[in-house]
Amino acid sequence: MILYRPVGTKELERIKESGYRKYPPRLPEQPIFYPVLNEKYAAEIASRWNVKYNEDHKGYVTKFEIDDAYAVQFEVHVVGDSYHQELWVPAEELEIFNRHIIGEIQVICEFSEDGSSG
């Protein structure tokens, strides 16, 4: 299964530190890790939320593949428009989830406050 994850610069630095192999643990106030099922939704979050609320006003879209047989245990939630689909992974299971990532996490898009994207 191909998934996308919008991240800010701090989270991206932690991903880099892992050799682009895993996502960092969630903060105590974040009970769910929620990668999304399509690039369009991930780009909306990165460009609207990450750019607005992160200190450096940047947002990134990461893309990764997860083992299908493992991923089916997690519920897909639609949280707005029909394409606003998220896979809800309990934060305490993120370490195990990371072990099921196939290959490396890729950065496929970057957004900044000035409206540029790459």
C-alpha cells in the first residue's frame, strides 16, 4: 500500500536521522499516527496546516510503501471530503508500523509561506 504523510521540518529532520526508514514517535498529546491515502490530501495538509503552524512555515509531503498484509488491520477514516482518507495507527504501534515500511521514505513535495512548492 502506498501512503503519504505531510510533515513539518522538525519531523522531516528526524526522518532523515533514521536514514529515511521510519517516522519519529508521536508526542504525548498525539494518540494517532495518520498517514493519508492520496497525495492530493497530503499536499493540502502540508500546504495549509504545516506551512501555517510550523515555526519555519514549511511543509513537506512524504511518500512510502507499507506491507499490505500488515496495513489491512488499521481502519481507514474519511474525515471530510471523500478523498480525505486517513489510516489510523495507534501511536503506541508506530515502532512496529515503521518495521513494515518497504524501502525508504521519499520527500515528494515541499511548500513554503511564499506559496512556492517543489
